[in-house]
Amino acid sequence: MVTVDGQMLAVPNTTIINSTVSSYTNFPNLRLDIDITVGVNEDLDRVREILLGLVKGRPEFLEDPAPRMVVTALNDYNVAIAFQAWIKEERQHIATRFDLRERAFRALTEAGVEMPFETLQLQPVTVLEDRS
């Protein structure tokens, strides 16, 4: 088996027989899921409008099923969302996914949407001497 990035893979028959195998070539269409996090105070309807605007009217994306944005997790510092859009040509899924992810980042950044990530801040500790 040859991967899309040119690697040759040898998969034992027992692995294929005893496992679930994903195929990107059995159906003409494929859904792309782009995972994004936005700030907890962001207007999700505004974020949805920005993201859906990225695929509206573009020939490589299907209108049915319609693209959508769904909330996948409510975290302490962000809201996790998945931007889902169906593409017409599954063989282009890698390039289209990379392009859509980058365009989503640029559009949200230009719109001033906060896309935080969890951070850890370390504070110095003062050690008191034992005076006993």
C-alpha cells in the first residue's frame, strides 16, 4: 500500500482481517472536520458565520449536506468546535483540509476572534528557614 505522501506500507493480512480499515476512495465525497478552539466569551453565531463564509459558493464544497459548525467541548479556557464541510473530490482531502484550516485561522484572526489555549504559569516559591 502506498500512502498519499509516498510511503510504502506493508500491512499483514491478519491485521486487515481483524481490524477496521478506513478508505478514502470508496465514495466520491468526504467530510472534512477542522478542530478549532475559541474564547469562552466569543459569539458563536459570529464565529459560525465567518467559518461558513469560507466555503459558501466554492465549487470544491458540497451544499448538501450543508457545512456546519458544532460545539464539541466546553473547556475551562476555551470552547472547542468542529467546522465540518463536505468536499466533492475525496482525493483532494489532504490539500483541501490544510487550505481550509489555514483560511479558517486567518479569517478568525482578522476578525479579532480570540483563540486561546491552556497555559500554565509558574510562580517562584519563597522557602522559609527552619529556626528551631
